[in-house]
Amino acid sequence: MADDVATENTASPAPQVPRALASFGLARPMPRMSLQQTFAALHYRNYRLWFVGQLVSLVGTWMQSTAQGYLVFQLTNSPAYLGYVGFAAGIPSWIFMLYAGVIADRMPRRTLLVITQTTMMILAFILAALTFMHLVQPWHIVVLAFALGVANAFDAPARQAFVLELVEREDMTNAIALNSTMFNSATVVGPAVAGLTYAVLGPAWCFTLNGLSFIAVIVALLMMRIKPLITEARATSAMEDLKEGLRYVISHPIIRTVIGVVSVTSLFGMAYATLIPAWAVTVLGGDATTNGLLQSARGLGALLGALMIAALGRFRFKGKLLTLGTFVFPALLLVFAVVRGVPLSLLALVGVGWGFMILFNMANTVIQTQVSDELRGRVMGIYTLTFFGLMPVGALLAGAVADRISEPITVIISALVTLGFAVLIWLRVPQLRTLE
């Protein structure tokens, strides 16, 4: 599975945790951070290939996402239509993602990922061609968003479960954090490059570069030396396997709670992300470059959060850090909703991105460390359904509400609902904070 195994750090004195975090139960000394433990997963050859290939591909993905949102707003001048596109991208999650989790437990995950990444590449080139020929219409983007959602529905559970095939179990938390670092490095670079490319060359080149970027991850997957997973022959049907996964999640109190947190945050807390193109124009009086800067700011914050988690190494207060994220993310989202001016908005979005990463990275880590290996694909299918399936529903609601009562009020309401749920979990599920 890996050629080299990361060397453990020798024990050394650790700095004390700040008092501000003590109320969340982070009373023990913080582990000492080092570059060695921050990038421990990169000691594995397979993970290095994955990291480089995915980083290139994700830069392209964020270029397309940023350019596509702004193009839709230019074509329609409607925040509601931004919601339609997001909703179309999410419908396949509801239709296919649970079944995709079953598939991820039944076939080689690398093979499944090669298929899905190739499909996404083809869709990017189709959108680029339509745009180059000046034929693109809003409904084209909706249809292609739906097709991309189908590919993503099969890609996401396999990608989440694939981590354990790239690194040893003790470095899985670090690998998840570095995955987030990779994702958010692309979030910083991709939107900014997209804003400049859009302004100078037009949206078609953003879509073309995204299509080309998929070559990197496909080649990386084919170059990996993966040990075959030993799985028991299944006499059960796919539907029975799916029911088994659902029963497992419902009966597991921690996994059930964490998926509940992700569900509420995806449905309400992420509404602001859908509205960023409209926010750049109507609230801040900006343009495509402003949109790219806003997207990059939240990516920068998330990158800082992911690097912080990776630098903590094999720390033992995962539940406490997750709890902290459930409060910090909506609180900083409220700040973003009320500030005005590009510099303050960018600063607020850096904080929002940081809180987002603490919440979702730790949610992923807690589930991955709690789940049984034989059910990993199915449980991650359920987890990714809550993220990718509910977020488009939230996007549709946010777009419709913003059309009626304005973008800032929509974000304030969303943040308050998310914060209220965090308080409920704090009161009703205290055992979440004890997880190591």
C-alpha cells in the first residue's frame, strides 16, 4: 500500500491550550506541531501521486465552478438561477449516491475513480465547446451540471473511502487533513486565476483548462501500486447491503450525530456560497474579479484550518475540535453577513473558511475513525449524500429567498439556524466532546 512509513515524532514539551478554548473541553496541552507530522501522509508514494494529481485537477475544477457561476449570473442576472444550477448538480446525489456507496464496497475504488474523473473531463470539454461557439444557454449549464452531479455521486463515496488504500490507518487523520489542504489550496488559486482568465480570455478558457487538468489525476491513479482489497463474496443484493449501511448509521450514536451536524450545515450554513457571485455584484458593487477574490478568501481560510489540523499530528481531542467548529463557523458567517466593503468581506470570509474546515474536516475524521472497514463505502456514501445532496437544496432555497428578501438577510437567517443546531448538539450529545 505504501513504500515508506512515516516516522513517529519523539515526545517533546507541548504548549498549553489558550483559555478561550477551555470552555470547549480543550483543557489538555496542545501537541507540538512540526513539519514532519504536518506532511506525514506524503511519505507514502501512492498518496504523493494522489496529492499532486488531485491538486492540479481541483485547481481546474474551481476555475470552472467560479467561471460558471459568474457566467450564469451574466446570462440571467438572477440569484435564483444560481440556485437552479446548484440544485441540478445535487439531484443526482439523492438518486445515486447511496447506491454508489454500495458500489464502492464492491469494486476496486481506483477503477471507479478513473471512470468518474474521465466522465468529468468530457463534460468540461463539452461546456468549453458550447461557450467557444457562443451557443451556451442557461439551460445548457443546468443540464451539464446535472450530468456532472451524476459523475460526482459515484466519485465522492469512492474518493472518501479510498484514503485507507493510500496510507496506513494511524496516518489516516493526517491524510484527510492534507486532502482538505489540497482542496483548499485549489480553492485559493482556482477562483483567483478564473477571475483573471475570465476577464482577459473569457469563460470558455476556464472550462478548457479544467478539462485538461483532469489528465493529471487520471495519470496519477493509473501510476499507483495499490494492494488488492480482500473482500468477502456477497450473496446479498445491493438493496440489502444499502439497508445494512443505513441501519448501522442509525444505530451508531456518534456517526448519527455527526451526520446530523453535516446535514444541517450543508442545508443552511452553506447558503452563502451559492450567493457569492450575486454578493460580489449587488452587495459589494464588484465584478468577476471580485467574485474570484471572495471565493479565494474562503479557500484561504479553509486552507489555514486544514494545515492546522494536519500540523496537530495524531492528536486526541477530535470531538472537542469538531464541537468548536460547529460554533465558530456560523458565528463568523454572521460577521460576514453584516460587514460591507471588499477588504472586510474578504477578511470575514477567511474566518468563515477556517471554521468550515474545522467542522467538516473533523466530521469526516470522526466518521472514518468510527466506521467498520466492511461498511466504509456505504457509510461514506451516506455522509457524502448529506453534504452533496442537501447543499443544492439549500442553494435552491437560498436563491429563492434572496430574490425576495436580499442576500444579507438570507445569510443571517441561515447562520442563526446553524448556530442554533450547534447549541442543541452541545446540550443533547455531550459525549461527542469526549471523542479522542
